[in-house]
Amino acid sequence: MKRYYYFLFFILFFFGYKNISAQELNCNISLNTSQIQGTNKDVFNTLSEAITDFMNNTVWTNTVIDGSERIECNILINITSQPTTVSFEGTMQIQARRPIFGSAYNSVMFNYVDNDFQFKYTEFDPLEFSENTHLSNLTSMLAFYAYIIIGLDFDSFSPKGGDPYFMKADKIINNASNSSDPGWKAFDSKSRKNRYWLVNNLLSQEYSRLRTFNYNYHRLGLDVMGQSLEKGRLVIKDAVIELERFYDSKPDPFMHYLQVILDSKADEIVQVFSQAPPEDRKKIFNIMVKVDPASPSKYALLKQ
């Protein structure tokens, strides 16, 4: 919750505090290299340490954040092949969490798998990143997801508070658009599910209702439940109803950011309404199986 007030403080006193900075992320890095055989595994230990340092010690914003308020996140890198001694391919799974006011509970904000993870790395080389050019696919991807994590977190504390960070992620997209690395261009994914489409959705006016959902669900819903369970749950109910309205509007046939929300919030929505009155459980069940038709089993508890 302190992060919300720090954000307001930053807005009010930007010019006086713009040179003050602090690291924003507390990111745990895990590398799975079980599919890589017959190679020097020491490079992966060095790589893991370098990524940890890059994510946690880079200053990503101008906002003053107390060390205890860093955004908790995990990155799992699964390396599936090593075409050369310095080139690697695999997947990256990113998960970020947000503390809920008045509780010890952390809500999953982002749970995402990027299947287009290709990069080059030579042991002990520094990880360098520039906001103005695509120096390395590894650092561009890490920085991209750092800004997505921060943007989603700020969105949950202030309406569209994540705009500056989504725009930085969009700039990374533009810088990488002329590279041969996959995942940065619209036509890299026929199903519109990659980095390009993620930030495109986040910055699109047609998707603004989903960003409003993010704020209402967390700041006006979950954060209130510790003081008033029914009041907070009512706000979340209205937010879920808004998901249905967005789904019915269908701004495009794939609605990538909607699926990102569902992948992060489905289990939590079931938990929130598991002890709700039967009519509310039924309503939420009907909405969720409608907007998430591929995963009806996730919501079975709401039918009981």
C-alpha cells in the first residue's frame, strides 16, 4: 500500500524528486537447463547471477520505493536448446505479485509464458541495455517484462498509473522491430499473442476497460476486503461483470490481454466467491465460463 502513496507523492512533487531513485523489483531467477547435455554448466550459473543483478539493481523508474515495497516477481527460464556455444533457445515464464492491504496475502498480477525466447550470451559479458536501441535480445526482453510488471502494478494502485512504463515497453518493441529476433513484430504471431500484441492491447483505447478492471479489482476490491468483506466482494463482482461486457464487445478475435488477466486471476476469483451467496456464485460462474470457455473446470467450485 505504501507504493500507492509514493506514487501520488511522485506526481505531486515530480520536479523536486525526479533525481531520487531506488530499485523497484525483487526478482527471483531460476534456470532449468536439464535438456542441455554435454556442455559447460558454469555459464548458466553466471547467467543466472547476471540476470538477477540486471533485474534487481537496474533503476527502472523515478519513483521512490522503500526496499520492503519492491515488487515481488519470479522468472523461470527453461533453456531447451543450445545451437552454438553462445546462443540459446527456450521459454521464459514471468510471474509478479502484489500485496493486499491489511493482509499477508499476495495477489498474482501477471502469469505469462513467452515461448519466443532466443538470445546470445558469452560468460562474464556484462548485460547492457539501452532505451534507444536494441543491443541484445536478452536485455531487451528482460527490460520489456520489467516495465510490464511495473506498469501493471502501478495500474492497480492508480487509474492508468502504468502508462509511462507501458510506453517504455512499447519503445523497446519499436527498437527491436528491425531485428530478426522473434516476438517483437505483429506478424510474428497469427493468433496475436506475443510481446507486440501484449503492449498493443495495454495501450489501446479499446482495451482501457481491462485496465480499469485492474484498478477496481485490486484497489477498490481486494484492498477493501480486509476491512469489509462484502463491500470489497461487491466491487469485484461489478468488475467481473465488466469483463463480460468487454468480452461481448470483442475488439478483436483473440483479446490477448483478456486471456492474460484470466490466466492470473481465475483461481483467485473462484476463491473470492467460494463463500458468496448462491446467486452470486452462479452469476460469477456463468460469466467466467463465458469469457474463459477453454477452461470451464477452473470454475467448478462455484457450482457447488
